[in-house]
Amino acid sequence: MDIAHFKKIWEHAQLSPYAGVIKRPDMSGTGENPLCGDTLRIDLVVKNGIIRDAKFTHHGCALSATATSLLLESLIGKRVATIQKLNEYDLLKLIGAPVSPARLSCALLPLRVAKAVQQK
Amino acid sequence: MPLNFHTIKKDFPIFTTHKKLVYLDNAATTQKPSAVINALAHHYRTANANIKRGIYGLSEDATEAYEEARWKVAQFCGTPCARQIIFTKNTTEAINLVAHSFTRAHCKRGDEILLTVMEHHSNIVPWQMIAKERGLKLRFVNITKTGELDMRDLKSKITSRTKLCAVTHVSNVLGTINPIAELVTLLHARGIPVLVDGAQAIGHIPVHVEKLGCDFYVFSGHKMFAPTGIGALYIHQKYLETLPPFQSGGDMVLSVTERGATFQDAPERFEAGTPPIEAAVALGVAADYISKLGVMNIRQHEITLTAYALRKLARIPGITLFGPKKAQQKTGVISFAFNTIHPHDLASLLDEKNIAIRAGHHCAMPLHRSLGVTASARASFSIYNTKKDVDALCAALVTITDALHI
């Protein structure tokens, strides 16, 4: 990834409005990137099957933070069931920057965690 | 006579193909010299046949080349007896072999294996699996704040039930060189055998298994200029004839009936199936290549380069270096954290500048936990690296900081 693309990702990760925790989430999921041990937690507020709010806490790279932020942004207002329909392509499209094969596991971590969210 | 490490790069064709490559991931695998690449092709062209039981000249040639490689590896790591060298797939397989065969012969439920938090996963996970299977207990020796083995902690974790200590010669994250000879003396005095993981030591520092006094010494070929798929296990005479086989199948048996089998002596007893013949031959050539350069010359080069890198990196704002700070105490492995940039992001950015480093936990999660981080960036040197490579890394780090306004 070149520095120009990375700069956008880096800045997004620093300023994401979706970073944080939801005190009483309706659904939550956690996951880990086995390559580097990075961890991610996603909390959702769900009313009548619709995602009303979403936050993430994350210990990892800027790419996975930004990918999570973009994913959550796209999910708010959608049905929970939508998550299961999302695939790799959808998330890479959201990220917009070229993601090399070596970084796929970083970029796709949020998708894996989002698909695993469970009722609290 | 000191070698010219500026011209050595010409021995490695990868740098002709990738002229701008700054390869700083040698702890993961080294590049291959023409001598090794040619040895593979030469073997296929002139001596390719399956080894041992072929009653024809070509098979005898292949067997001779394979056994000569074993002899070369034995000489290279300090034993006159080639039978004490078992060819394995890599370090991991060698450790699995000892974990299975040693514990089967020498351990009872409740016995203990002593490890350290400095170990690569390859020297942790096989023991965890065997411990679960056999009801053994694992104890882990901690490290000091300066990234060295805590000898006091080690002594405190030895019990009457400690049956083996498995320890790395050199940390793949910190570069720390552990005092193996001292450790072996201490442990042998209590009747505890020692397995040494030499993956990061071999080819970088002098390795002489008899002087170290260890019972098992394991390493991979691909980290010492040889192909992947070949590694070696040194077994002390004390265990050579008594350990039971690990994997079983062809080549390791004397006779087989429907009711059972009898096994060959070492080394064949531990080499089931057709081995990577050409890779073993090339490992012998790699050992020759290193011996010709002189391990002490290599060590001196890496000390000079590591001292330079430690000095230069330490001056960059926002860098945290892990492990010993003196080049004499470590090999050319430098792990670091850089500002708040995640190592994976950093490696991607450096890759844009043709600089190859490693990022992540380097298969050493317990060690990273003890350092208080989940991942680190790692630059590691070999004989073809020069101060120019260090300069390129340092300049790139500064450029990244500037671009991100950190």
C-alpha cells in the first residue's frame, strides 16, 4: 500500500466515530487475527432487527480499524440479517484502497467478527 | 582475512532479479546462493534416484550424495559422527520428533518439561500437545527486563520431576544469545537433558554441539542458505540407540510381518519414507558455503552491522527497541515498535520502498505478551546486508513519520 492510500486509512482510523464501546449492546462479537494476535470487538444496538448503532474496540493495525469503521458505517440502518450476506468483495469495495494478499486477514477481520456477533 | 561482504551479494541471484530489494527478513528465511541453487539442479541432472535400496549405480550415487551431506552437516555442527544427524523437514519436525520419542521413553504422568517464554511456537506447541496426551506439566522460565533468560527463575522452576529442558539458542524476536553451555552444565548437574532450538543460531554464531554439551540440537536448512523442506536433529550418543521411532513407514524398518515390525538403527530409524534427498544434498553445500566464509567472519560482520543499526535506529524519534542493546549479546535480529503505527501497516509501507521486514508476533506470542505488546516489527540481517540497507530502513522510517505528521 502506498503512503497516500495509507494516510487516508491512518487518518480514518484515528478519527473514526465508531471507535468505542456500547454499554449495553444487544449484540456483540469478538475475534482475533491469528497472524498477529490483533483483537477486535464489535457492539451493536439492534431494534426490531435493524442496526441502530455500532461501535468497535480494537487492538491492531490501522487497516483493520478503518475496515471495521467503514463496515459499521455501512451497516447502520440495515437489518442484522444483512451481515450474513456480506462478502469479501463488499468489504474490499468499501475500503477502496488496494489490499495485498498479505494484508487480507487484517482487512477482513471485521467481516469475520461481524458475522459472529451474538445476542447479549 | 576478513571477507568482503559488499561483493558477497553477487553470490545471491535474487539480488540480480530484484536490484532494489533491501531484504531484512533473514530470520524468517535466507536467500540462496548460486552454489546451493546449482547443487539442486546438479543433483537432478546427475544423480537423481531414490536412495538406499536401489541395486544400481545411480541409486548408489544418490545415496552417497545424501550420506555425504549428513557427514558435512555433522562436521559443520561439531560432531564427528554422522549417524548422530537425523534429517528432518525442519526445526518444527525435529522438535516434534523429540517431543514424541523422548517423552514416550522417559516421561510418566505428572513429569515436567521446562520451557522458556522466549520460545518460538515450534518449541511450545509440540510440548503442549504431548503434555496433554501424556499428562505432563509444562513450566515456563521468564525473561528479564533486558530480554535475557532469568536464570534465577530457571533455577526456581526445576523440580525433581523435570525430565527435559527445551530452550532456544537465540531468540527469533530479541536476538538474545542464551548461555547454552552454562545452562547445560546447570541442568546436567541435576540430571536433566537439554534440547536446543538452534534455528536462529546456525550459520550466525559458532555452533559446536559437543562443546555446548546438549543432548539434542535442532535447526532448519532454509535459515542457513539451504532449501526449505530440510532440517536436522543432532542426538547425543546417550539417546541415539534408545529412543523409539517417531514417524513410521518405509525405510526405517528391518523387517515387517503382518504382526509387527523391527526397526533400523539411527539415523534410518528416525527417517521414515523417502526424504528430501536433493534438499539434503543442498544443505551440505550450504554448510560448505558457510564454512568457506567462516562463521566467525559472518559473526563479526553481523556484530558490526547490528551495532550500527542499533545506534542508528535508537536515534529515530518514536522507536522502541526490544531485547539486548549491545550487539555482542545478540545476533542480527532487531525487533521494534514504531510510534503508534502497527507493525503490519509499517511493513506494508516499507514494502512500497522495496524493504522487506517481518511484522506480527513472529510465532512467539508468549514472548510478545511478556513484552506487553501483541506484535512487533523485525529487521534481521545476513551476510549480504550492508550499512546501506540499514540506512535505507532508517530513512524510510523517517519519511513515514513525516508523511503521517507524527
